[in-house]
Amino acid sequence: MPVIKILKSRLERLYPNRDYNEIISMLPYIGLDIEELADDYVRVEYSPNRPDFSTDVGIVKALKGLFGDELGAPARSLEDGSVEVFVDPSVIPVRPYIAAFAVNGLSLDEEEIRQLISMQEDLHHGVGRDRRKVAIGLHRLDAVRPPITYRAVGSEHVFLPLNSDAEMSVAEVLERTEQGRVYGQLVGKGPYPALVDSAGLTLSIPPIINCDQTRLMPGTQGLFIDITGTDLKSVGVAASVIAETLWEMKAKVIKGIIKYPDGKTAEYPELGERVMRITTDQISKLLGIELKPEEAVLAIRKSRLDAKAEGLEIYVSVPPYRPDIMHPVDLVEEAMIGYGLFNIRPDTSMNIRIGSPARWAMVEDEIRDAMVGLGFTETYSYSLTSKDVLSMAGKRNPDVYSVSFTRSSEHESLRDMLLPGCLEALSINQDEPMPHMLFEVGRAFAQGPKEERRLCALMQKDRATITDIRSPLDQLFRLIRGELPSYGETVRPYAARAAEVLIKGHAVGEVGEIHPAVLEGFKLSVPVVYFELLVEEAFKL
């Protein structure tokens, strides 16, 4: 989790009408954890979901809302004029997206520069995924000559890297600088993206390093900001967070116009807001407190969002620097923060109720006790299995539910019976002494969709036949149900011989001998017999 250091002197200057200790006491109520509290500073941990908390001005803005000194989202506007960036076709295959804009009206001191650079690095790690998705360049505006060209260059391209006193080629930067060694891999072996101004100055080689000529220094009044990346949405979010921070620092923001080779243009920072709807019933239900529409609106506005009520519905404007707000539940959280966690009193009353196990849980426990008593060992397998296991078990084209975008081929399909997983467990334990007797009680998922409670048992021994497994099966029914099943002939693709297990003429499972081809697939050299039951139907649930 990212941590920010806030100086006491800065807090007192940014929020002069509140006592310092009062401010510190409220930090946890906007979602910050105090890591260290010293005489002249405080270190707080913030969620990566709130990149606008990466500087003290962002935190002070939230505190002013919680205290009620400022409500809603501040009005934002762009200055006249623009900064143009031309995207060359050569850079599209390398690092295709860029946002840019400029600001003036600042006079940065050393602490503000430190915080901007700290915010830059936090955005690199969080939104930018260690610069893979987003890399940010901060430049002195007076050292830049727009328009800017964003293009690809070769490894022989020469410029003056940050904190260097001699020019280097891109190849030398990759070999001789720490940034080159760490981030060079993100752009491979070239070509490399570059930002070059109209005077021929190379501003940066993103995502590796900026040039030295545009470095920030105390007294800097204007900035040119570039954000390049491989994910357009992340690039826009980073631009919005930086712009919001600079607005809070009283900067005047000048829009950047990005011109792509296909004639399309984009403007940054984005000013458009998403409108989301929530009802007072949703808020009251989740928070456990009754709020009138006007109270809910006030609470949300204290979280520095604009909101208005229309009857029992509340419409909230979400600015582009708040990508963490995706669902009405997130708006409930904002209402909770604005209402004040310190105003919510826990209900400590207790309703004492005596619980009892569910009928199915009691029967499954009886089954487990009976199966262990019959000499079987319980095993467990995952509900998600692989298509290979299903195929080896004789289910060549299994009509099962599958995960759309699985991260592992071992867990891509929901099992529709327990037998494949039990056979896999049996194959893993072939070194154990014979006979092998395993069982599993678990859930399978049939078409419908329908969730079924099932019992599967396997027995492996020399010359095992269907008669060997019927004996414990009959005994199980005698113990649990008090009556024996009957059997009817059937065919299964994974069984050499099989029979249906019947109760009063109704099929509740199957019993059989595993087919030799299936045994070979699981590398089982000794015969295996099995039964599998639908627990609810077989045992009168």
C-alpha cells in the first residue's frame, strides 16, 4: 500500500481554520491509516484505488468535505489556448496512447516538487502497473517548445538523460543507467517511443527516462505533462488525477490536443462526468440507518461529489479522477464517509437463537460415518476440473459449464459428476498398498443449471467386479435408508459394465466397472469398480 508523508507546516497552511490535532483525528475517517505520527509530520497509508490521495492537497480537499467546510466537486475549467501533440504512425505499434496538457500559475517549492514526483511514482506503480500500462513525464514548460511530436526512434538516437552531464544514445541509456536496465525491457529491442519538441529537444524516452533539460526546480511556474501507455483508459485516468492535483495547487490548466495519424483527435484532461443513480432505500439498507433524500445528498456532497435528489432517487456526478466508483455500492461507501463513521452507532443488542444442522448436512455426516465404517477413505477434489481429466474419464465432449477466461487449464470446467476427480485421486496414490477404497461427498453441476449433492466411491483391487462394490453399496442403503435398492441394466461410455441404482423404480445413481481404456488413461493397471449416487434422491432429503 502506498504511503505519503505530510508535513505539519503544510497542513496548517493548507487548512488554517482547523486545529492540527483535529485534522489528524479525522484522517482515519476518510480511509487513511496513520503509519507514523511525529512532531512535525505524519505518514499515512492510502488505498491505491484513491490515487487522488497521493498528495497533501488531495487529502485536504477530502477533509474539507468531511468537516463540511466545502461541499461537492470544485468547478473546473480550462484556460484559453492549447498544447498540440502529433502522434507519428511509427510509434503506434510500440506504445500507442498518449495524453498531454500544460499548466501555469505555479511557483513550486522543494516540498511541492517532492510530492509531485512521489505522486508520479505512486501512479506508475498503481494505475501504471510499474510503467507497463502508464508512464508519466513532468517537464518545465519554459524549456519546452510546442508542438510536440510523439514518434519512434532507433537505439542510436542521442539525448541528455535525467541526472546526466553527457549525452547518451538510447542503447547506452539501456546499458548504463538504472532506469534503462529496469524499464528498458518494457519496450523490447526497439524501436523506442520518444517525445521531441519543435526545437528538436528530446523530452523523454517513455517509459524509461526523461531528459535533463526539462527537470523541475524550485520556482518552476509552468509544467508540461505527458502520459504515455498501452491502455487508453489508464492513460486518461492518470491525466485526470494529475490535473485535479494541480488544480488544487491553484494551477491554471491548459488543454492538450492529441492528433493521431488517422485524423482523430483527443483532448486532455477530460472534464466529462459520469452520472450514476442510487436510491435512498439502497443507502439505508446497506448502512442500517434511515436517511432522507436531502440527508443522503448532503453526505455524498461531503465526499466531494456532486449529487441531487429526484424523489427517492439520487443522481451522482462522478469525475474522471474517481475510477474506483463503479457500482452503486461504491456510492453507499461515499455516503457513509460523508455521513461520518463516528456518527454511526453499532447495534449491540443480541437475538439469541438456537440453531440446528440442515437436514442435508446431517445426512452427509451419516454417509461419511458409514463409508469410513465400511473401510473407505475420504478424498476431496475441486469443483473446477480440467477438460483433459473429463476426457480421460470417458466424457469426450462433456456438456459442462466452462470458465470463459480461465487462468489455468487445470480449473476450467465445472464437474457434472464426482467420478473423474476420484479417478484422478486414485491415480496419484498408486504407490499405496492395495486394495484402494476412496469416497467423496461433494457437489456437481448438471445442465439447467442444477447443483447436485453426490456421493462417489471407488474400489481398486485384483479381479474386482461389480459384485465387490455392490456389497458396501447395499450396506450403505441398509444403514442410512433402512431398505435395499434394486438394479437395472444401463450403458455408460466410461464403464465396461454398469447398472442403474433404483429406489422404487426411480434411478438414484449408477454402479459399474471402469472401462479398460479409461484405466489406461489414468495409468491404472489394476481393475476399478465404482458407484455414484444422487444424495438427495437416494436418501430421502
